[in-house]
Amino acid sequence: MGIIQKQAIKGTIYSYIGVGIGFITTAILFPRILSSEEIGLLKLLVSFSILFAQFGSLGFSNVINRLFPYFRDKDNGHNGFLLVALMVSFIGFILSLFSLFILKPLIIRNNIQDSALFVQYFNYLIPLIFFTLYFGLFDNYIKALYDAVLGTVLKEFIQRLLILLAVVFYFTGLVNFKTLVLLYVLALSLPTLFIFIILIVNGKFVLNKPGNIFTPSLWREISVLCFHGILTGFGGIAVLQLDSIMVNHYLGLSLTGIYATTFFFATIILIPSRPLLKITTTIIADAWKNNDLSTINLIYKKSVNTQTWIAVLLFIGLWVNIENIFLIIPGEYEAGKWVIFFIGLKNIIEMATGISSTILQTSKYYRVNTLIISVFLVLMFVSLLILIPFAGINGTAIGILISYSLTASVRYVFLKVKYNFEPFDYKVLLIFFVGIVSFLAGYFVPRSDNFILDICFRSCITGGTYLFLSILLKTSENVNQFINQILKDIYRKVN
């Protein structure tokens, strides 16, 4: 089992444990103990902190992804790369704070009517921006050292566990809402401290003086990469943050809370892609350095097949249980039912395009990726501007689906024309066929009065049919190999 598969599996396991914890927090506890306005507040704090931290990073993650293979030298402290990264991030943090307070009157004016709570807790954005910014830096740096799992463990598992603990304190009456918000901010901040300590303990926090490799021409290239990294980074987080901000602006904090809660269910589909993208970024960057196009094309094709298989399974499992989901969370959240559907479709498309964005971003055509991201931002903003007043939170989801589909298609065509990369084959269509058949098998199961039993039985029928047909029709080589390996391990233990 290669490094990509090992780290992807480990990262996915921790991510789904985190999803389980997040489900308890977001889907069960939040709607029952917090008002939709309070949920919206927590979502907006995260949204604005990520947006300003993204600006504060000054696009340096793009430099790490593309250029770190040229700096990699353990004995020489990677030529002082980390010190440069820390200096750039500190400058970016100062600039992001300056921007935050310049824009503060505008932000408050746009939120004072429907989001008074957000205005009250505005200053919590300062520590959140700092810790979000530096976590992103350290996570990208350690990923470039071939460890894509640590950041996932801290962000997807530890952070959500701390949030759950804070919510339990509030639920049991040990703290009031003001203290809950403080604990929430602390939970979002601690992973940065943890990853910093781990880097020191493992001897990876080395602040050597920048080496002679930092020539004037390299500094110019770094500046260009940073500029494009800022634009690319904003595009990468837009689907997670801009939508919430615009929903809040047009529809108020209450519907923002409903949108955020239902959006969470659809993000379950994307979770397996996160650890895969993290480790493949480093592998693909090394392949570009060595001009190894065959390796890039092979990873591209395998990522499309495997991720499509996973995405379709998760989507049909989610949608076949959609009625049960709204028996778990309060009835008012059913207004977001079609948010789950349309964002789920968008996430299938994102998974089905594999690592196309990573390939383009780490190539010499990274400027094209920036252009595509810029078009995506414009399309998304315009579509939300039109569709939110017309169709509410469902319009938000439809706008994101349309915008992402168009830009993903452009990225695929570009890679096809420039490098003749073709990740799709008949097996991808076969996966969708198997998905439709499996969904219908679960959909027509008689409904049980006990929704827990109904979820279990309906999911088993759907998942079992999907797994059986996938193995029978050999829709995914990676999946078949993985299942065969598990069966062999079980057989050896039994015998």
C-alpha cells in the first residue's frame, strides 16, 4: 500500500470520527440548545475568520505547494524556508487586522439589523484570524514533509471534540452562552498550538537563515505565486464562506443557521477527498519537478475513479435517508432539505473531477488555475445575487452547483488539451448506474415506525446492493483491491 493510500485511509478514518462528533454537535445538540441566531453567530465567526486569515496568508500556501520540493534539504533546515514563511505570515496577519478594522463599520452596518449577536462578539475575530492563519501555514508545511494526517487529526477530530465538550458544558448549565462562545473560540485556536508543539518536539521547527537559493529572480517568482495564491485561496474557501455571508445579508441570521446545519450533511460526501488532496499535492509537485507526466496522469485517473465511487455511495446513502434526517433535527430545518440535495450533487462533481485543481495549481500553468478560480468567484457571486432573493437558501445551493460545474468543466478540458490527461472511462458511468440501482433498492424498502431501525435497514439494503454490484461489475480497481485485502486478512485471522 503506497503512501497516498495509507495516508488517505488514515485521514479519512479520523475525518469520519470527527464527522460523528460534529454530527452530535451540529445536528443533535445545536438545534436543541441554541437558537438559529446563535448557531448563525458561530458560523459567521468561522466564516469571517477564515476569509481574513486567507488574505493574511498572502497566498504563501501556493509557494509551499509548488516550490518546496526545490527547498527540501533536511540537513540544511530546508534552506530557511520556514523562517521566510513565518515572516510572510506575520506581515499578512498585520495587514488582515488592518483590513478588518477598516471594514469594521461596513461589516457592522450590514449585520446590525439581523445579526446583533455577531456585532457583539466582533472582536473575537482577532484571535480567530491569528490562529486560523498559522494553523494553515503549519499544516501546509508539515504536509510538504509528507505528513498529511496530523493536520487532519487536529482539525477534524481534536477540534470537534473540544467543541463538543464546550457544548456539553453549556447543555449541563456549567457555563452561560457568553462563556460558550469563548470556549468555542478556544477550541478553534488550540489545534494551532498543538501542531506548533509537535513540530518542535519532532525537530521540524527549524529556523535557519535563508540560504543562497533565495535569489532576486526567486523572490520575484515567490511574489507572483503569492499573488495568484491569494486569488486561488479565496476561490477555494468561497463555497464554504461566501454563501453563508450572503445568506445572512439577504435572509438573516436565523436562515443562516438553518443553511449551515443542512449544508453540514452534504459535506459528508467531500470528507474522503481532503486527506487525499493533501498528500497528493506534495506527490504531484515532486512529479512536476521531475517532469513525470505518466505518474501525474495515473494518480489523476485513480483519484477520479475512487472518489466518484465513494461520492456516489455517500450521496445515495444520504438521500435515501433524507426523511429520517429531519426526524433527528427540529422541523424548522426541513427548509434546507434541497440544500442537501444540490450541494450533494455539487460535491459529487467535485469528487468526480479528482485532483484536477491540484494538478493545475502545481503546474507551470498555475495562472490559468487562478483565472478559473476568479471566474468561479464571479459566477458564484452573480448567481447568488440573483438566486438568493428569488429562491432563498435553495437558490444558494443551486447557484453554487451551477458555478462549480462550469468551472470544473473548463479545468478538465484545459488539462485534456494541454497534456492529453484523460481520467474518465466507462467505469465512471458504470458507477453512476450502480448508484441509481442501489438507491432505488433502498428507496422502495417499506418504512419502519422506528426511524433508527429504518436508517439501519435502508442503509444496509442500499449499501449492500452498491457493494455487491460494484464488486460484480468491477467498477473500481482500487476499491476491489482494498476489499480483497480485507477479506484476505480476515481469512488469515480465522484460519
